[in-house]
Amino acid sequence: MPEGIIVIGENLSYILGGLWVTVAVVGGALSMGLGLGLLLALGQVYGNRLLQRIVGVYVWFFRGIPLLVLLFIFYFGLLSALEIDLSPFTVSIVVLGLISSAYQSQIIRGAILSLPEGQFKAARSLGMSDTRAILFIILPQALRLSIPGWANEYTIIMKDSAVTYALGVTEILARSRHVAERTYQHFWIYILAGCIFLVLTYIGTKLLQRLEEKVRISGYAH
Amino acid sequence: MAEKVPVLSVQDVHKQFGDTPVLNGVSLDLFRGDIKVVIGPSGGGKSTLLHCINFLVKMDAGNIYLNDTRIDQSRKRELYAYRQKVGMIFQDFNLFDHLDALHNVMIGLVQVRKLPRSEARQRAEAELERVGLKDHMAKYPAELSGGQKQRVSIARALAMEPEVMLLDEPTSALDPELIGEVHEVIRAMAALGMTMLLVTHEIGFASTLAKEIYFMDGGRILEQGPPQKILFDAEQARTREFCSKIGRLNENSD
Ligand SMILES: Nc1ncnc2c1ncn2[C@@H]1O[C@H](COP(=O)(O)OP(=O)(O)OP(=O)(O)O)[C@@H](O)[C@H]1O
Ligand SMILES: [Mg+2]
């Protein structure tokens, strides 16, 4: 048993080297998912029928296919078919980002729809354009309401990021596996990997909780 | 002498939701300084009328004129300019929940009228002071009473310097003891000569202010006239029935 601990000690810095890869994949995917998800949500709430349909199909598509299958479709299928050369790292961010955008669009859409519609009306009655009303009245509130949903989305993407190991992205799981195969300390090494993910999800959700408290509207009970 | 031109002229407005007709040709004129009150049973189309006047609900047919200019709602700039000139007060206030009272009033000045922030702030402070909320400017809607919220919303509308105010049951969501403070603000607006179209069930209050009362039912103005006539000597049976009911209600609540 102490041998496992020793192996962990020897390889900790190598495995933790994957931390930055994991954080970059997750950060990239969540940012991309937010930007795209926001546009999708706006399209679905305020767009015309056609746009709503398109968003609906998009969401259905990216929520309905397993991550690993999508990674393979993009990396082994699409890229070679289109003769584009992207690293597994980039493809992972893009695929996770697309999936996350589908989920985030529904978080934001739900938040927008939960706002009393009278505020939009009031903004328009002041002579505000729809765009400005969305930008200055709707989104500041909808984004606040989305934070708990993001905390959830963050943990999911964080955990999903381990799957990118299948493309050879050298994130935490890939490095752990590498060490485990070499040292035969599977149990201890994967426990370590699990702990690293636990810490990462914990830190992220805590930070989002902080953010939620910080931007909480005075007098507003949730 | 030339005919006086109404500030706001509403002509033959029709609206139906699905297959249900809600407005069946409503016309009315407001001249400068006019205060006209709309009464009528629930579902009679009063709110829909006010929304149509502000183009918040798309009317099926009809025209709106501001100072003799027909408003074409497909011209966005024209529409936005028109809405600034026509202030709207809602039954449930519709304050922006993420902004304090001051910024609720400021946002229209900054985002719509493009005033510099410092100037907008000054104006907003003055408007809030006018409605008696000098000491509550930093409070968020959730921290204000209903009466205070409605006064903020009036300040927000007045800050845009409207020529006409449309008020849709401004006190009906309020506890009885808070109605007075809002009535006081409306009275002050009236004293300054504001042109107003007011939907209300507070007929006592209405009759002290209004020059004319419209009785609306089934999407039509069934009868119109000076308060005394509509309330106590109406021609139509429907009007008499409604007014006696509402009169009894108001007596009971005293
Ligand atoms: N967005 C809408 N979609 C469908 N029907 C609507 C809509 N808005 C109003 N209506 C219907 O139109 C009719 C008139 O409603 P409106 O709110 O204008 O009445 P009101 O006179 O203001 O009543 P109240 O005194 O209760 O406020 C009602 O039958 C209502 O159900
Ligand atoms: Mg109404």
C-alpha cells in the first residue's frame, strides 16, 4: 500500500500537468457554449418560426448523441472528409462547446421565459428598441438567473472532459492511465484522478456560488 | 379660427385575439390638458385599448395620430419617438427588477434619449423627488412598497417628458392604504396640465379629475359623457347597472 503512495508522489506533477489541459478544454468549451448558447436562446425566444425550428433541431441533435460518438464523428469523420487539420485538443473544445451550447441555450431560454413579460413591455413603452430592451433589461436578469444552471453545466462538462482522452488529449485521465499502465498502481492512480476531478468541480461550483451571491439583486429572495 | 387639433387621436381601432373580437372600433380624442377616464367591466378591452394605443399590441385596423401626425408603426424610429411622447403606467408597475429606483428612471434617459449619465442622473433624481421618493432612490423594486413602486414607474414615464400619459388601473394592485399616495401623484400631474387617459375602477377619484368618462364594454365605447351624467344619469341600461355595482363596491370599501 505505501508503494501506491510513493508512486503517486513520484508522478503527481506529471499527472497534474494535465490539469491545465483539462481546465483549458473545460474553460474553452464553456465559453464557446455560453456565446453560442446565448445566441441560440435569443433565437429560440425572439426569433421567427423558422429560427425557432432550427434551434430546436440543433438542440435535439447535440443533446441526443453521446459525446464519444460526436468526438469520433468530428475527429475521424468530418475533419478528414473536409481535409481540415485540427488537433484533438481543439476538436475536443469545439465538440464539448457545441454540446454545451445546446444545454446552455435551454438554461438561458428558461431564465428569459421566467422573467415577468411586463418588463419587456415597459422597456418598449419608454421607446426602447427590442435589441436594447433585451440587452439592458432582459439579459442582465436572465444571466443572473442562469448561474445555478451553469454550476450544474460546469460539473457535467468537467466530468465529460475526461472522455476526450479517447482522442489522445493529454488531460488528467490520459496521464493517469499512462502512469497506471507503467506502474501497475491502477487503484491509487485512478483514485488520485478522481480526487483531482472532485476538487475541480468543487472549486468551480463554489466560485459560481460566490458569483451568484455577488450579483444578487438587493431585496430579492430566491 | 382654426380647429383645435387633439394631442392624441385614436380612430376606429379593431383588435381580435384569435377568433375573439376584443376591440370593435374604438375612437377617442384627447386635447391638451384633457383627462379622460375609461371604466367598464373586466374583459371589456380597456387594457387592450391602451396597449394598442402604444402599439404594444398590434391592432388589426385603426389609426393613431399624435398632434395630427399618423403613426406608422412599421417605421421603427417614428414608433420609438412616439412611445417616448406617450407615457404608459401599468397595473403591476413593471419596474426593472435589477435596477434601483434611480436607475429605473435613468435608463430611458440614457439608453433612449441618449442623455449623458450625469444629466440623466440629475433629471431622474428630480423626477423621483417630485413623486416623493427622494429618500428611496437607492432601493431596488423588491425593497419598495407597491405604492412606492407605482410612483417610481410614474417618475420613469415622466422623465421622458411625455405629452400624454396612459394609465392602466394604476392603483388596482395596491393595498387600500397605499392608493392615496398614488392618487396624490396623479392629481399633481393633473394640476400641471398633463393630458391623461386613465383606466380605473376608482370612480370617486375619477369623477373629481375627469372631464369625461367613457364606459367601455364588449370592445366598444357604449357611452361617454361628464362624470355626473355617466355615474348617476346614464342613458344605457348597461352603464347604469355597472355604475351602481361599482358605486356599491366603493361605498363598502370606505
Ligand atoms: N394576449 C392575449 N391573448 C388572448 N386574449 C387576450 C389577450 N389579452 C387580452 N385578451 C382577452 O381580451 C379580452 C379583453 O382583455 P383586457 O385585458 O383588454 O380587458 P380589461 O377591460 O382590461 O379587463 P380588466 O378590467 O380585467 O383589466 C379578454 O377577454 C381577454 O381574455
Ligand atoms: Mg385591464
